[in-house]
Amino acid sequence: MMELLALVLAYAGFVALALAMNRHHRQVWNGEASEHTRILLRIAGAAGLASAFALCIRYAGWSVGPVLMLGLLSAAGIAVVLLLTFRPRIAFASGVVAVLFAGVMSGYALVTNGIAKAPILQKLQFHHWPAERTQPQEQPEKVL
Amino acid sequence: MKDGFRQSMAWLHTWTGLLLGWVLFFIFLTGTAGYFDTEIDRWMRPEFPPPASQVQTVKMLERAVERLQAKAPNAERWRVSLPTDHGVVGLNVSWRGSGHDAAAANGSEQLDQNSGEPLKPRATGGGQLLYRMHYRLHYLPTTISYWLVGIAAMFMLVAILTGIIVHRKFFVDFFTFRQRKGQRSWLDAHNVLAVMALPFHVMITYSGLIFFAYLYMAPVIAATYGFGENSQRLYFDELEGRLARPARANTQVPLTPLAPLIAEAEAQWGEGRVRSLEILYPGDSQAQVSISQTPSGPLRRTATMVFNGVSGALIEVKPAIRSTPKAIRDTLLGLHEGLFAGPVLRWLYFLSGSIGTAMIATGLVLWTVKRREKLKRTGEPSFGLLLVERLNIGTVVGLPIAIAAYFWANRLIPAGVEGRAAWEAHAMFIAWTGMLLHPIFRPVQRAWIEQCWLATAVFGLLPMLNALTTNRHLAASLAQGDWVLAGFDLTMLAFGAAFGCTAWMLSRRARDRVTRHETLLSFAACKNAEPAE
Amino acid sequence: MTRHATSVCQRVSAAIFGGYALAAVFSTFFSYILPTSRAEAAMSGLLLSFAVYAATILCAFGARSISRMWTGMILLTAGFGLLAILLKLARGP
């Protein structure tokens, strides 16, 4: 489940970054983005990717986490390219849905595991670093 | 050479990519399939029992050692590999002899996890053979294969580096794919596939070279250790720290009970985290038991506990990282193999490999499209262009068909046939040869469409063949929650669907082209007819 | 042969053979200067060698003039080779 959450965040991040580019902005809305919108979209995109990365590191550790992140980026990137090619109009909406979905998943984690175990709070605890997890694959099940 | 650095790099990119492009396609496709080697193994041995529901490590090891005791009591070394590692199918035991008839005294067996009885499945190369083909090829001698694959990998490395240099708009075109624009679309697809998995492409290529670096760059080792097989063995022994090995005492002493040793290792690493067990000089008073941990990350060398084989006392714990350069190498190799990957990451590996395969395919097609577009103005295609076009069809669609033929052969060749496993592979290469020959006799456009339809059929019907020849059909495996077998059948259906879509799209486009052509012709005919009226 | 073909032939052979020689010689030199154990040093040399090889191939095709390319490649290979031999001699058999 953690991987799905990270994938969704990476996807939303890539959508935002794509929409910050004039070519793709035009595909979705008519006309070019203002400087202001572009910066906002870039920040949103960076935030999406950064939170996906933090999640990967938090749950898979520093040895597997980056590998997982790169794999998820490839998947999300291809998905965004396909979307912009075949259904550009719904690109922004799909990004919003992705963020909402991520929010619901995190909320679910909050409710079922208590606030302290929520991924958003736990991922900040970098004092685990760089300790290896003994059972990285089983970790996500417990939390999400 | 040509004027300008970028132009020379573009030239280099084109030719390094093209020259061994088909070999690289073969390597990437079989290697990508190899990420699911054990899953394919299971599908190709349907008579295997489904994986045991969590047999205890100790029980499995004790059964394995019993079997080894019966099979090879005087061996120099025993090895037991547990199915905790992705590269291992079932419970494996192997033994190595010593002295003059060492080769004769080597052997291995696959055991039932529950009973410890040796398994006798149909003879098949399985997923392992498919996976091995990506670096060992087939039919060729080992060393020649390694060299060929190494040269191809070096071409790939150069193609990747020049590709990055040549790609003008790395970030601007990051998400760009412009469809139905001929050459432009192929270039976009090639770029997107390259960029989206660039770290994977670089990693897989460089680490692929590192696997056989000792062979490709033998002079570097020879400069320190001298030439010859023995000096290379010395180098590996030094690197792995294998020099301090006790000598055999030749006094019969029973082996220490293994359960406490496993318990000690599992207490240290966690339950089910033992990957393998090695016993040096079993039954001798100098016996040693080494227990290795399952890797939890890309570093494929893991910690090992060495015990005295008689008293059971812990002699030493060898850490996973014993030296930096070796750790870098082990990490690169571990990243390449991806044995540490759980189901999700495994699929991502498979996806990245597929992206790489598709990148090579689009590059090969792009080469022909570019030249066809030029030809629109200046007539006759060259022999080279015709050849590349045909090789592309026979490889890009033909090789997947050949792999499907390998799976078909697995179900269709009767169990008792002499050389059954070899004939599975023959079927694959016969099918590939057929697919390479077929485009010679057909127009290019038609050949693409026909092979795509054939691929649709062979992949789409594979689950049906499975249902007809075994009792492990899709519905049964879904009902049992056997996701390995169900996953295989579903993936084959997905491939069939993908090829079907491609075939349908291609034939629709071909028809459009014909209709447009006919409309133009009739229009011209009308115009010509008019004055006569 | 046309001038273009000669140029391509020279660069291809320089890249494949010259590049291999330079990569092997440089990696050997590199493994000699490392202070680690000799097995680790040789491993480091192997790890680096393909990067050197690839870089040399790019240079062989990217260089403006063929004569400059040959001079550079031969000088570098000979230089590192000489240094490696001296190091080997200084360290003894």
C-alpha cells in the first residue's frame, strides 16, 4: 500500500511539473501559464516528488528506498506521458484526484494506526537513518 | 569527423545503436523476462507442488542435510539454498567433491520443501534458461557468448552517453509525445522511453559490464596477479577472503546439530532470514558450518556466520561489507539482479526492463522511418534499409513470438521425450528463424501486421493451452489464490491484448492509406475522363 | 577510399583498440597507486575501466582533428603505461 501512496504522489508531482511547462499547459487550458502559476505548479510538483521520496525512504530504508523511488518515477512518468497524449484535458483533474486519493489514504492510516503512526509524521523521524530494516517488505502492511 | 561535436555524437549514436541493436533487443527482452525467472519456472513445471505454507527453516535444513548425508557422505562441501531468496526455486541442495575426480563428485538436486524427497519434474530449461540467455546466449560457447554480450553492452553504454549528449531538449521534451507525426513521433517515443528510465538504463548497462569485468579487463588483473587461470583464482580468493581455510583432518566425527546454529542466526537476523547454509568437510573433525543471511537490499553479499562443525561454537561473523570496492561491485550486481525486490519493486524492475526493450525497438524503427522519409523524394531503397526493416520485424515482434513458442513447446512436448529441455529451446529458435524469414517474402507493412496477429494468437491462447494440458488453469489458480500461476496467465493475456491492439491499429492505418490512395486515383480518373465527355 | 571513409575507419579503430588499451593501462596505473590491498585495488581498477573506455570512445569521435586524437591517445596510453611500469618496478616483484 505504501508503494501505491508513493506512486500516486509521484504521479501528482509529475502532472504539476508538466502543467508548469507551456507546451503542456496549452494542451490542458487555452493560453500560456502566468509566471505566478508556473512557480506555484513547480513548487507543487517538487512537493509531490519530495513526499513520495520521503515515503520510500521511510518505509524501504536508504538501500531499497531510492531504487523503489526511481522505479515509481518511471511508472508515473510513462503514465503522465500517455495521459498528455491521449486525454490531455483531464490531466489537471487526474492530478487533483491523485492528491485527494493520497489524502484519503493517509487519513485512513491516521485513523487505523493512531496519529503517532501516521506516515506523514513518521517519515520525519530520521533518527532511524541509516539503520537497516530487518523485514522491509512486511513493514508497510502494518502501517497502512 | 562530421562538422561539429554534436553531429559526430549523433553519428556515433546511430551506428552503435543500430549495429548490435537486435542483439541488445534480445538481451533486454530475455533479461526482462528473467526478473520473473522463478515465476516462469513454476509455470513451466506445473507438476511442482505449490510453495509450502511456511515450512520452518530448521525443518527444511535438517531434511536437506539428511538427503545430502545419503547422497554424498564424502563430499568436500555441501550447500543448501532456501527458497527465501528470489533466485532459488524450492529447496536446493548441491555438493562438491574433492581430489582427482572432483567433477564427477559434484551434483545438485531439488527437494520437496515438505517431505525432503527429491522432485522429478518434467525436463525443462524453465525461466532460468530464458534468464541465462541474456548473458549466456544459446548454442555458442560460453566465453564467446560473454564477449559478445560484453561488446553489445559496451555499444549500449556508448549509445546511452551519446544519446544524452545528442538529446537537445532533455527537460523541455520530458513529457512530450506527439502522435501521428511519422518520424517525429518515433523520435519522441524513443526519447521518452530513454529519459523516463535513464537511471535504470545506465545502471543495468554498467553493472552488466561489471559482471564479467574480470574477463573483459583481464589485463588489469594480470598486471597485479600475472596471467593464467590460477592467478585469476588467487585474485578472487583474496577478494573474497577465502584464503584461510583449514585442511581436512580425515578423522570421522559426527556433525553438530544444526538447530541451535540456525536459532542463533535467526536470533541475530530475524526469523526466516537465513538464505543458505554451507558445510565444509561434513563429518570431519575440521568441519565448518557457514550460515548466510538473506539480502534485504541491493548489496547482494550478506553477513555470514561461521561455526565450528563439531562443537557448534561460533568462530566468526563475516560482515556484509568487507571492503569498499567490493561493496560497490556487490551493490551494482545486486541492483542488476534485483533479487532483493519484493512483488511491487519486481514489477517496477520488469517495467523498467520493458521500457529499455521498447527504447531499443523504437530506435531501430526510427532508423528505417528516417530513411523511408528521405526516400519519398529520391526513389529506390538501399539493400541496407530493406535488411534493417526485415530484421526489425523478425526481432521486435518475432522474438516475443519465439519466446511464446518456448512456452508452447513446454506444454506440447511429451514428458518422456529424449532431450526434451533442449527441444524447448530449439522450438524457440526455430520459431525465431521462421519469423526472421517471413518478412523477406512479404511487403513490410503486411509483415508487421501478420506477425502482430500471430503474436496475439500465441500469447492470447497460451492460458487456454495451459488449461487443456494441465489442471492448473487460470480459474483454478485464481480460486486457490496462487498468484504466481495466475499472474503468468494474466500477463500472457495482457501481451496478447497489446499485440492485438497494435495489429488492429496497424491494419486500420494501412486500410486508411489504401482508401486514401484509391480516392485520389478515382478522383484523378474522373478528372481525366471529363474532357472526353 | 573517400576522405570521410578513411576518417571513420581511423576513428573506429582508435576508439575500439586505442580506447581498450588506454582503459586497461589507466586502470592498471590506478590500481597501482591505490593504498588498499592489491585485490581491492584491482577491483577498483575494473570498476573504473569501462567509464574510461567509454569516455575515450567519445573523445575519439568527438575530436576535431584525427592527428590530434591519435597524438593524445598514444601519449596518454604511453604515459600511464610508463608510470605503471615504474611503479611496478619500484614495488618489486
